[in-house]
Amino acid sequence: LTKWRYICRRVGALSNFLLFAKAAGSGEAPENTCEAVDRAVQLEAPPNVEVAIEVDLRLSADAGLVALHDARLERTTDGRGLARQLDLRELRGLVAGPDGQRVPALSDVLDAALESPVLLELHDDDVCAATTIHRELQRRSSRQRERLCVASEHHRVVNALRKLDPTLRTAATKREAWAMLVLGRLGLGQFAPRGHVWVLPERHAGLHVVTPQFVEQARR
């Protein structure tokens, strides 16, 4: 989330607009930290616009989940090597910002988000991530669960989570998005698989993905 006042002026006239704080709001605080989440929660959105929080998640050596985007630690923390080589306690002890912010666990992020809409992005291709997130969400209120969506480009991770909890909102996977794109252009979009939410780039590999036709089909 960057240039907040400018964005508000651009979207203030729209209705039912969900504005995502990318990496918990990396333009306002160090990415994927609780400080970034706190600031996103406190932002005052214009009428008919709601701030949602996107958080990247990585697995630890002991199958915990922490808020990190990269598989390696060097870019955003004072650690070195792969996040998956450290356990949850070790990862939470790493510094993730200039003011001593620490790497938060999934539970820390959800506590900070309160009842704001949250998109959790699972980056590891490991079904352990589905088990861990399911276990954590079982401890959350129904209100917080209703305001949450889980996404991953890894099809088997999302499928595992859907089997564990069919009521949880999940984003369409990369495979499902490609199916919608191809079948839609063939006039067969009604046969494409779909998630509850579509998290897509406007363009990918030279293709215009998010077209009016795609949006119409995705809403069916």
C-alpha cells in the first residue's frame, strides 16, 4: 500500500471497492510485519472503500507459518539461508525492520489484523502449509474466518486445504486460472473450475488476462 492519499482520491468515487495493502502495507512499514498490519488496520478509507490486508506466508522447519515473502531470509531480515531451515522460534527472533520489528508468526498477524479482511498467500509447495493454517484458523472466531481468504499458486496445497475445510474461502489456483482463461476464449468458461476469489495479474506472459469477458465469467 503506497501513496495512500493519492489512491484514495482515485478510488473514492467507486462503490464496494476492496483496496489491498500488499505485503501487509509495505509502503507504510517493513513488509509483512505486525507494524505494517497495524497501520493498515488504522487507515481511514474513503466511503464505500475497505482496506484489506495481504500477507505472505512461509513454512518453518517445524511446520509453523511466518510472514515472509522470500524463500531466503537475506532481503527482508538479518538472517541468512532458507526460512525452511529454521524453526518457528528462531524465525520469530529475526529482525525484519530498522526499528527492531520481528518476523511475525501467522498467529501474530491474525491477532494484529483484528476483523479486517485478510488474504493469506501460501508460497511453499507443501501440503503441511494447509494443515498448519487449518489448525490455526480453528482457533479463530467465525467472524474472522468469514473475512479471510487463502491463496496459493500451488494446486495441491489449495486442494488439501479445501478438503480440510470446504467452508473456507480460497482463491483460484494458477491451474484454475489458466483453465478459465483458455476455456473462456473458446466460449466454454462455464465449464472452468473456480475458486471463491480470483487473484490475478492484469497481464501475464504477454496475454491480457483480466478482460471484461474474464470478469463476467468469473462472477457467474
